[in-house]
Amino acid sequence: MTRISYKRHRFPATVIQHAVWLYFRFTLSFRDVEEMLAQRGIDVSYETIRAWTLKFGPKIAANLRGWMRFTAATTSALVLKPQSRRSDQTCNRPACPQERQSVV
């Protein structure tokens, strides 16, 4: 995972990340993202959003893939065992140990 540099850009990193996230997450057009940001008081052109998605989109995706690979490696070592939804739930199979105890 590489650190993305947002230097020499007019807007802060959070605005750029939010615009790129809106575009890719909800499959909006550049003009839709421009309008949504304008409603929040951020005056930005759709061409600027297009440039951000071309420049930062692949970098953000690469970082996410690296993060997903890291979390998959750490969670694969965990052993998950299924649990019953309710503690008083009985087994419906005839060979269930709970039923064998009740039959005398």
C-alpha cells in the first residue's frame, strides 16, 4: 500500500477522496458528483472530478486491493465454528444426543 500524495491540489484530500468515492461507489456521472458537491458548498468543475478519477481512482483501488489482501491473510488463520441461533434449540435428527438423553 502506497501513500497517495494530494500535494499541489486546490482542494483537501478528503474532498478529492469523497468525490472519487461518490463517482465509483454509486456509478454517478461527473455532473452528478459536481452537483452533489455543490449542494455541500464545494464549487468544483466536472472536468476536475474527471481528472481526479483518472489520477486517483487506480491508486485508491490498488490500495484497497492491498488492504483486502492483508485482511484476507489475517482472517484466514481464524477458525470460525458455527453457533446455534438459540441456546434452547433442539436438534431434529433422530440420532441427536439431546433426544437420546430424554428417551428412557
